[in-house]
Amino acid sequence: MIYSLAIVFSIVFIIFIIALVRNNKLQENYSILWIIFSIGIVILSIFPNIINIVANALGVQYQPSILYLFTFFILAVYIIHLSIVLTKQNKMIVKLTQELGILKEKVDKNVKENKNEK
């Protein structure tokens, strides 16, 4: 029952992500990770023995804890990625603000010169 629910949830989640992309609420490059994550949940729900095999290979006694470990790792990597994107955007904002200030100063200077010529 829980596996069926996970499959349904993952498919609904994929449809939700695609709808966000179609409505320009989410960029394609950010949606790819969520779609891959949902497909992974579908695969693990269809073949739950994968979790047991991986847990046994890594020597984990409580198999569901391996899901928490992988989820934590995936989210940590995603948070680092978002931090990098945010840093780049902040640098771009600072640069654009500086360029806008320079352009505004030039425009104001030209307006004053044109008023003085008249």
C-alpha cells in the first residue's frame, strides 16, 4: 500500500513540476533535479529490494536509514548548488547597480549640460 502511495505521489509531483515549468514559475535546469528525484522514488517503490541490497552492501542494519542518508546527501548538494547560484546573482546585482548608477550620473550630467546650452 505504501509503495502504491509513493508511486502516485511521485507521479503527481512530476506533473506539478512540469506545470510549474510550463507556467514559467520554475526554470528547466532546476526542475531536472526534482524530476530525477521523483523518478528515483518511483523506481524504489516499484523495486523496494534495491534499498535492501544497497543497505546490505554498505553494512547498514536498518534499511530505511539508507534513504535518509541519500536524501540528506542529495538535499545538501542541492543547497550548495542554490548557494552558488545565489552568490552569482548577488554579484550580478551589485554590478548592475553600479552600472546603473554610472549611467544615471552620465544622463544627469548630459541633461544639465543641455539645460546650460539653452
